[in-house]
Amino acid sequence: MADLLAPMSGNIWKILVKEGDKVQADDELIIMEAMKMEIPVAASGPGTVKSLLVKEGEPVEADSVLAVLE
């Protein structure tokens, strides 16, 4: 299993996947908004989205776990 971490503090702007989706390395899974910029958060490797731990519009801190991949 691998945790998908927030690269910085910001807000969850858009979630591009749902639980059960299969993803590949570098697929964008979540887009964050920070400092008026969109920050894509991508998968580090192939896997399946086991759980999403955030919702759109939710504020998060740097290094927060956004999702779990297996």
C-alpha cells in the first residue's frame, strides 16, 4: 500500500478518481489549490485507489494523507 500525500497546505479543488479505480504512475488523482495555483497530485506508481480520505473543498495541511493506493 502507498499513501498519497499533500505536497503543501491548501484546499482540495477536484478529485479525479473514485475508490476502486485503477491508476498508473504519474496519473493525476487530485488537484489542489494553493496560493491561487492548481497543484496536481499524481500517483507514484500503479495501483488501485483503496480509499479517498478527503472531499472537494476541504482544507489540508502539507503531508496529509489524501488517499491510499494498493
